[in-house]
Amino acid sequence: MDMQATLALPFFGAEHQAVLRQAEDWLSALPAWSAPQGRLELDRACRELAARMGQAGLLAHAVADPAQAGARIDTRAVCLLRDRLAQQGALFDFVFAMQGLGSAAISLDGSPSQRERYLGPTREGRYVAAFALSEPQAGSDVAALACTARRDGDTYVLDGTKTWISNGGIADYYVVFAREPGSAGAKGISAFIVDAGTPGLEVSERIDVISPHPLATLAFSACRVDGGQRLGEPGQGFKLAMRTLDIFRVSVGAAALGFSRRALAEATRYALEREMFGKTLADFQLSQARLSQMATLTDASALLVYRAAWARDAGQGSPRAAAMAKLAATEHAQQVVDAALQMHGGLGVREGHIMERLYRDVRALRIYEGATEVQHLIIGRDLLREARERLAPAPPRAVPIPGPSRAIPNQEQI
């Protein structure tokens, strides 16, 4: 099932056909692109891609219109674009997704002035956004974050460390989550917009990973932020972080789906071309069985991802559906890419080959924005909650007491 066949599913409308055409037109007109080499070239490429996507109007599908308070992001459009951009290259998907994730908290709880100042330039690709939530000891357990925000008159003073921050080092601003000193758990956390270059904010380390993209550790030391930079009400940051992640969690599955599609296409083409023992690789039943498995896993991912995206847009979304979509699509993508690389043999592990790149690109999706293990917990707990509600004994029914009847004499008649 290719993307056009996917769009024929009952989850989509004509507007989604237009979104995909917009992406195809942009990609076909894009100048020749090669993977950036080195950190400086990588940083430059990300900013250039953000600018190009903004000029083409693609970022308008991930970043809310600043003039429309409370505007919803079309989850299906975001997923379609991540699906298609991931097929083009991991960096394309990364830039698009991070502009949305980095600015979503402002879309949800930003004041009119905050929305105007940040969303417009982010939507146009002039600003690069970043979402600063994770810490050395607070990844999946968000409520364990230790970065503090101490109130001091009309300002807040931030102290602490954030790490694994995508776009760290190139972002124009960071949405930072920190807690009131002395608070614990999910309570007391607030969100702040911190401009790059704010005194007390330092990019303390650039982190290199197997699928290159800008990633950094941020250090806050007596970093003073104006009270007007706080997002929403104080102490509501945990809920805001969860609402932000909820918008984009399903779309991680869409990116994984894009990697699966590209791997399957590469494996199919290679099987038809590769000659072996007087035949092509495609002539062997073992190859056909492997391609069959890859195609089935890819289609299963597509159905789960776009079901969850449709449900969210229709106001029927659930944590279980989103978790199933991310879990299945990312795990399936790992299997599909691995099988495709195996079919390529030694060529698949050659540095710079498309399969070698896909193998590196797909791995992190099983970790970020909720690791596979966390998705299992979400699904399992929801299933058990539903079962308990279904199996709980019904409350006793009230039995009506009959009134006086001619057939039953009352006390006075006896």
C-alpha cells in the first residue's frame, strides 16, 4: 500500500490529498541534496531546510496560526508529511517535526503577544524552535525533573540542566519546563520561553548520535527570565508538556512508517536487479516471503497510525490508540529496515549507502517521545482498567415495594 493507496482509506478528505501534493511539488523542485558532513554543515542544513519548508508553506501544517487562538493541528496532515519526508531523509522529517513540537506549547497556552512573537517566525522558518523537557535523571519519568524556577519579583531564576534537547545549539528559543523549589512530582512545574542568548543559558555540550541531527545539553545558571515569558498558569507545566507530546506522539509512528516504506521500496528494487545463481534475488521464494512480511508489517503500521490520527482529529483519540500506533510502527520499522539491509548483503552496511543510513535513522524512534516499554505500560494498564470496569459486579437493583392490592389483604382487613 503506497501513499496514494493510503489516502484512499476512509480516514482522509480532499484537503489531505492537497497536503501530499504540496509536499511532492516541493520535493521535486528541491535542488540536489546530499547528507551534510560535520556539525557546522549539519546546523546550516537544518536552518536552511526550516527556511525552505516555511517558504513552501509546509510548516503551516505543524505550527499553529498565531492569529487563531486554540487552533487545532490537523494530526493527519502532520502524519502524512512526516511519512513522506522520512522517505526523503531523516533530516527532512526531523526539521519539520521539531518546528511543530518546539512551538506547540506556545500554540496551546501562549498569550496573544507570545503567539505573535514566536509562532509567526517559526511557521515561516525564520525561527528554529526547541522543546526542553528531558534531564539526566528525568526522561520517561517526566515528573522527576529537577531544574528549578525560583520566583524573584517579576522574574524567574532558572537553575539546572536539560539534555537530549533536539535543535540544542541552533534554536532561537527553547520552551523550558522547570519546577518551583521544594515542589515534587507533577506539581509545581511551569513552562517558560527562554530566548537563545539569555544570560545564564549555556549550551554546555553538543551530543553526537548515530543519526546526526543537532542535539545538546543545556545548562541554566541563575538564568533570569521575565515573568511574561511564562506559559499559561504557574504549576500547570506538567499538563502542558503532556498535551504537547500528545499532539505529536502518533506522528512519530508516521515517521517510522516512512522509513519502512523507503526500506521496502529499496529492497524490492534490489531484489529485481540483483543477479544470483542465474536468477534474480526476487526469483527465490525466501526473498518473496521476506518481502511479503515487510509489506504486511508496513501496511499494519499505516492502518494503526492513520486510525489513531483520524481518531484524534475527530475528538475520539485515546492514549491506547496513540501508544499502539507508535509502538507498532516503530517496532515494525526496525524489523523492515533490518530485513531490507539483510537482503542487500554487504552493500547494506557500506557507509553512506541508503540502507546503512536507514538502519541508523530508525533506531532512535523506539526511544524518544515515549520508549517502547512505556507504550506497553500505557496499553496494558488501559486494557486492565477497561476489563475491571467491565467485570465489576453491577450494583444491586432496587426492588419496588408493591402498593395495597385487593388480592393481598392489608392489616386492617385481617
